[in-house]
Amino acid sequence: MKFLCTSDWHTRITNPRYRTDNYYESLMKKIGWIFDLADEEQCTAILHGGDLCDSPDQSNNVKVDIIKLCHKYKISLYIIAGQHDLLYRKFSNTTLAVLAEAGVVTILNSDPIIYDDNINIYGASWEEEIPEVIDKDATNILLIHKMIVQDKPLWPGQTDYTTAKSTLLKYADYYLIVSGDNHNSFMATTTTEKKQGSVLLNCGSLMRTTVAQREHRPCIWIYDVDLHSFKQHFIPIAPIEDVMDLETADEIKEKNEALEAFMEGLSSDYSIELNFEENLKNLMIENKTDNRIKKLGNSFLEKYYEGGIR
């Protein structure tokens, strides 16, 4: 028996900022690739860690396309809701609720899906409590949508997260945890009293939606129950420069950084006079401002004054 593990598809029709290709077309090709692989590997089900959609109310085109794929492959799709799937933190009147009602996805909760091979699959959607396992001797699997990082914060000052190790130790009755929300991909393991230890798979996002994901390689894992093995598969992608306008993104980032540096300079300790132009000129001189920021200052002042800072 095999399970394909994935998460964070963030299905949407519209293009994210800086994407230059047809985002939805690229997305559906990747989802089709996942179903193809699950079919090839004869997977029993696809386990999805949440955020199937980028927002709870997707167009009928999205709903129909997903329903068609599920009908075509006839592979069970077990899922939990991420925050992007929910409307005011509720399932009602969402795309995920429609797909569940159509019978193409099963939303997991504290009542597990139980297989004859002593495999129990539980789910904890966004901000839901982690279920207590019924049978500690079973191979228990948990799908969870929660910010779990590999070993350190994703950015300075991040506080709302847990580490993979602490999660595995806290929920040691689960042999496999499939997590969503963190868009980076990683696998973590720990040794418990169980012979085989425990495994956490964070599959990461299916698509590259920001320029910060230049190095991101979308992937899935296949868990082979009989062999107790995990195999990572990388999803085919186009070079980042073929799907994103990196030049514009970098240019805007540079301008924002220059503006930020300029604004930080305004807090320097110097005497404030009533004339804004003179104050700005003195600030530039005092801080030995480089030419790039001087140009930014000139560009601003030219809208209001004749001349500028020289």
C-alpha cells in the first residue's frame, strides 16, 4: 500500500505578481502530473496537508477541473483545510465544501479513516486540536495544517511556529505527520519507543508564487507502507526566469530598500527647521548620502519644488 503526500497547491485563476506565464495552466499541469504519478505508483490515496485553494471562493472552472481530475483517476483524495480554504474559519460556502459534497475529496478530522492493514489516518485542519489516537499499536498518520519549521525561524522575529523535532516528540503516537502551511520542503525524523521511529513530511508549496522562491523545487513524497520507505519526487518546472519577471521584481526591491534607508535616516539626530527642502538637504550632507538615494530625494522634490538637492 502506498500514499502520495502533498500540500499547499494554492489553486487560483489569477497570476501572482511577477508571474509572466499562464499561472493556472501551469498549476493544473502540475496537479495532473501528481495524479499521473499516483496512478503509476498505484497509490491508495493522496494525502493533502491543506490550502488546496488560495482563497475559499474559487470559480466554477476550478471546481470543475478538480472534479474531472478526481473522476478520471479515481484515487481517494484525503485532505484538511488550511486557512486559505476557510471562509471566516468555517467550511460552509467554500470551494472545499463543494468538492467534499461532490464526493471527490474527504475532509479528515478526529474520526480516522481506518484501513484493514491497521492504518489509521487522522486530520487536524487550521487551528483544530490534534486528535488523540484510538489505537497506539496501529500505524497512525496525521495530516496537519500548522506552521512547522525544520529547525529555525523562517525570518528574523518569527514567533508563531513549532519545530519539526518538538512536533514529532509531542505527537509520538503518530508514525507519519504530513504538514502544510510552511512553503519550504523538508523531511524530519526522530526515534521514539516505536521500532521505526517517526517521520514528518512538509511538502512545501506546489507553485513558486514569489521571487523569494527562486531556489524552490516543488516536490511530493510517496510513502510505501509495506516497505516503511519514503521516496521524494521533484515536480518538473520551468526555469524561474521563464515564468517570473525577475528584473522588475529586483528593481522594485532595490527602490524599496533605498526608500527604507532614506526614511530611517530621517530619525537621525539633527536640528529641524521649518523649511522641508533645507532639512532634507542638511540630512543628505550630514549622513553622506550616496548618489542613489540623492536621486530618490531629487525625484521626490521635483514634484513640489524647482531644482532639487545638489
